[in-house]
Amino acid sequence: MMTPSKTLALATVATLFCAAQASAQTAKPAAAANAPILVTVSIPGMCVLSREGLVTSSTVGAFVGDRMKQLNAVVQAEVTGEQTGLENDAKTLDGQKATLQPDVYQQRGQALQQRYAAFQQKVQLRQRELESTQQKAVSRILQAAGPLVGQVVAQRQCGILVDANSVIVANPNMDITQTVITLLNGQLTQFAFDREHLDTQGAGAGAGAQ
């Protein structure tokens, strides 16, 4: 039987940028084999921004991370309790095998398998719900940061804005991430949100289509 804690292991907020992180990790071994790269030249008109940094290093990003841990704990408790019930029922049925008629034992076994299949579907649903919740929370942070990025870009007269995950190293003077984070911390520190309920949404959509 699968372990819900493994299936529902919630990644940190930064995993929404996993593709960029994977690229960075791939480059690490080669970089480690060489001497540190020192960039002393600042390119006029070019700025660097880390969207991942906006999320992971901002006050609101830390709040979202803590809230996601709370929601994950609730889901863990739900599925773990149901898993324990299934395991106990399976042990009970196994202990009754010698005393039950074969057809009765088979029927109860099939019923238990159906319950387990439903449990697996619930675990997968909860995982999707947590992922959807996380994605929406991060999107809200980035939307709030959007105008602030534009403000800093105008102030710094950036002719081009580069994603920090697309460069190996850049002069710190070109990085506007912390400036945007400071502005974001002054405008948004938290917002209320709960776990998405995709089963309810699906039912509502189906009802509307009828």
C-alpha cells in the first residue's frame, strides 16, 4: 500500500521554478571544477530579476510557505487516518480467512480493494488540490510584484530585463530583485487562502453543463 506521506510530500514554493533549478543544478558540477567566476562589469541598461527570489525571500512568500505546510498537515492527517483504517480492516479480514466461506472472503476482499482504489483516487486528488493551491498563491505574489517590477525597471532605466535563472552569474549591481522585494514587503505581507477543492469544482462544472 502506498504511503500518503510520500505521495503528498509537498514541495516548497520554489519548486514551481523546478525547470530553471534543474538547469542550474546541471551546471553546478562544471562550475565547481573551475575557479569562481568574478563579474566586475555592469552592463548599462541590462537588469536581472529572480522571480523565484521574489517568492522565497519576500515576507508574503514566507507566509505562503507556512500556510501551505498547515494545509498539507491537514491533508496528511486525513489520508493517514483513512489508510490506517484500511490496513486494520485488511488485517482483520486476513485473520478471518480460515473461518470464512471462500465466497464470503472473496466478496469482502473485493470490497476492500474497491475502498483502496477510492482511497488512491482521493490521495491523488488531494495532491492536485495542494499543487493548485500553491500555484494560485504564487501567481498572486507575482501579480502583486508586477507593477513594482515595472516601477524599478523605469527607475533603473533597464533596456532589457533578464531572468536570473537564465544567466550563470551577473554583476550584483544589475540585480533588482532585492529592491522589488523591499517594495513588495511594504505592500503585501499575507493574504487569506484555503485549499482548492477540485472535486467540488468538477461537480459544479458538470451540473452547469447539463
